[in-house]
Amino acid sequence: MLDDDRNRTAVEGLLADADRALALTEFEDVRGSREIVRETIANARQSCIDLVRRRRTLSLTLGEQTALQQTLDVLRARLRFFDASV
């Protein structure tokens, strides 16, 4: 495990990256471009994988775990809507 300061910094980065990944799936912004939608889906899928992998090495508070899980749930739901699995 990481020391407390490094863990805190890593957790903050993880949560920020999760929010960013979710924001990048705002499909209203890419309507009409099949290629951009495909790229967005691929990036979202990879983000889910990376976030879960990074989470394994960190110590999160219950609130942070809940926030991350909620973000991942929405991200996965958006992927399922486009028949993309994670």
C-alpha cells in the first residue's frame, strides 16, 4: 500500500479521472458522428478498466468508494446502452 499522502493524492486523481471519463461520454456533444461515438465508447470502456485497476491499490473512504462506484455504474450503463460491454 501507499503511504497516506501518496494514497490521498492518488485517490483524488482517481476520482477526478472518473469524473472526467464520465463527462467525456456526454453523447449529446457527439451526435451525428459515428466515428466520434465509436471512439468515445472505446475510450469509456478503457477508462472503466483503468479505474477499476487503479482502485485496487488504493485505500478509499466509504464516501470515496461510493462516489467512485456511482460514477462507474453510470459509465457502464452508458456503455450498455450502446451494446458495449466492460
